[in-house]
Amino acid sequence: MLEVRNVCKTFNPGTINEKVALDHVSLTLEDGDFVTVIGGNGAGKSTIMNAVAGVWPVDSGQILIDGTDISGLCEHQRAPFLGRVFQDPMTGTAADMQIVENLALAGRRGKKRGLRWGVTKKEYEEYRELLRTLDLGLEDRMTSKVGLLSGGQRQALTLLMATMQKPKMLLLDEHTAALDPKTAAKVLEATDKIVAASHLTTMMVTHNMKDAIKHGNRLIMMQDGHIVFEARGEEKQNLKVSDLMEKFEL
């Protein structure tokens, strides 16, 4: 579903602040893979996600989603392929609009819009059922302004909105880093449920090694713009945080 072929990216080339963020990185994600990405600051984990999202062009190499070369597409042109959830819970929702209105915007993503009534009765009930799957009580607050929700509730709603159209790739950029541990666990539980139900190909960047081990079927570690370690299946399940710490120290 995702192919990153020999991608390079250097920031501020030819200056004192030159930083090689990605150094001939290659990565393949099969349909339905849920890959967690870890690494220290400046390792390249957010850079590879932003390269896929088209935040900026890569210097060389190719990026393909479901066989389509998107390397030359800008960020908004890649939007039909991608669902994204950011670290900041305030990003990804419209604070002054109701929960149901936010869901309606996500539900109409990429579709033609006319002057008909905003949310039909059928859609309202569909959105209520979707919210019920989060187990946060939001199905009883559908007319509440999103700005009144807690950070965890907003992040869970953003996750729901990002996956309503079943994107070919779901990108999770440290989407629980700004949440307290209890709320983060709730959002990650919702993440697992949504990814599994829709069979979404997913890349999740995280600093939390426990979460990286617990969630997904593959784990990659990045360092100095390279992928230095990968585990999948049973090997990943048997990993311990101490094992990953040893890898960091190499």
C-alpha cells in the first residue's frame, strides 16, 4: 500500500545548519499493516511521515501509495489518499462548530456539495452510532461545540473524522503525546478498534516505547535518517522496553 523508495531529504543544505533528515530510506507497508515508528529527536521519524504527507518535497527518491506515484503531488493533492491525526488535539477539528457538523464535514470530504439541508436524519443517526464506538459519551452531546471538549475527546473525534472515508493510509503523528496517560490509553484503544475494523494501513510515530511495542504488527526504529531496526509479528510481541533501549545505545 505504501512504498518509500530510496528517499533523501536534507534541510538547509549548504549552510551551517545543514541536517540530513532522511538518507536513502526505503520502506514498504503492505495493505493493512500497522507500523509504529520510534527514534530519538532528529532521528527522521516525523520527517518520513511528513514526506509521505507532502508537507514538503523530497530531494530524491519516490513515494507510492497503492501503486500511484505521489512524489510530485503537493500536500492538498495527496489528501484524497491520506487520513491524518496530529499531536495537537486542537488541530483537525473546527472548534466553533458542533460535533455533528464536524462529522458532516468529514463525511462530505471529496464529494460535491450543494445547497441541501446540512445533516440528514439518516446521517445524524449514523454519526451517533459512530460516536458510540468511542465509548466517551459523545453520542449524547452531538450539538455541543467541539471547543468545549477535552483534549482527549477532541483527539478521539479527530481520529474518527480522519478515518470516515477509509483512507488508503492513516498517519498518526504522536497523536497521544499531549494527553494524560489514562486518556492516551483510551484514544489508543479507539485507534486499534478503528484500524482493525476498517483494515487501514497505518503509520504511527511515537516516543512511547511501550505503546510502540503494544500497538500494531510492525515496529521500526530510526536513527540519523536511517531505519536501523525492524521487528514484526512474534518478534515484536516479545520485545521489551529494555531491548529497545539497548538498540538506542548502540
